Amino acid sequence: MAWPPPLTASPASTAARERGDHTAALALWGPLAHAGIGRAQNNIGACFAEGLGVARDPALALRWLTLAAESGDPVGQRNLAALHFKGEGVAQNDEEASRLYRLAAEQGDAPAQDMLSWMLLEGGQPDDRAEALRWAQAAAEAGVATSMTRLGMMYHDALGVERQPALAAAWWQRGMAAGDPDSEAMLGAATLLGQGVPQDAGRALALLLSAEAKGSLLAAPFIKAARIAASPAEAGP
């Protein structure tokens, strides 16, 4: 999980977090957490989960994140969901993870919306696809790049929605601009095949090679075909 957001009501904790002084931040969050402030409980739980300013302790992370989730803090719900999903400090439980992600998603937490969308889609139940699409749309509109990529996949593969290659390519364009190399890889594949965008083997190869260099595993299956289709000058050595 990412370093938790600061408590807006505590400028001192914000300053400590920004300078990387986790010990000082924990000292400021402690009284707030014991007073029942959910975001402070989340922040302490996240520190124990990641070993920030304290020794990593999954059991204490679970304790504090459970308190945060029970207080209704959406970030706490999302981070507790991650513990259940990964089986850290608690038995792995997809059902409980999904329940907690849903609670956070319903409060507008975009990373939780993204993860819930992924879990619904990966579950493989056709009846879940419309909901997966809805949460991916919400997260994508909030700027989550992985949901932009997922929307492209869903529109391309007609998962819970009518197949629309042009809309799929448009979402991959947005995902690439937001920094997701998987979107860049899929846009490269679409450009190679002329699906939703004009066919252009040279541009496709450039996109695929760029995505692969950034760590996308989705680019490799298309690179050989793109090299063959591209002109010798475009294909390179």
C-alpha cells in the first residue's frame, strides 16, 4: 500500500511525513488514533504494514487498520482489504477483501474502485462484468491509469459491454498518457492490427518496444509481427 495521506487537520504531521520523518509523524498520529480518528488509525496501521518508522508488524497493522475500517475511513478499509487479499497478518480471504474494497469504493476511494473492478473481472462471472465496468469507469475518471487500461480491454473484448475498438483505443491512449505501459502495449497491438486506430506497423513497433522497456509483459507477443510488418528502416537492426 502507498504511504498514507496526511491528516489535513495536523500540519505538523504533514510536515513530518513530507520530510520522511515517520517516527515524528507516528508520535503525532498516536494520540489522534487512540482518540478514535480513523485516518490516524489507518496511517499507523500502514506504517506497521510497511515498516515505516517502526518495525514491520503485520499483527499490529491488522489491529490498527481494522479500527480504521470500523470507524468508516475509506483508506483504512482499502488498506485492510489489501491485508486480507495478500494474507498478511490474517488468513487470505478474497471474499472479505472484496467486501472491504466495496465499502471504500462506495465512499469514492478510486484505488479501491480500481481493485474491486479487477477482482470482479478476474472472478470470471459474466454477471459481474457490468459492475466491473462501472467501477473501472469511476476509477478511470478519477485518474487511475490501470482502470483506463482495463476499460480498453473490456471494450475491445466485449466484456460486459458491446465491442467498440475505437473506444478501447481511446482508453488506451488515456492510459498511456497517464503512465501505464500496459496501455501503451495494447495501443501498439491495436495499431499493428488497425483495430480502432489507423494501421501503422512502424508506429506499432515503436509503441510496443517502448512499453516493453517500461516493464509491460503484454508487448512481447506482438513485437515479432510488428518487426516483420514494419519497413526495414522502421524495424531497425
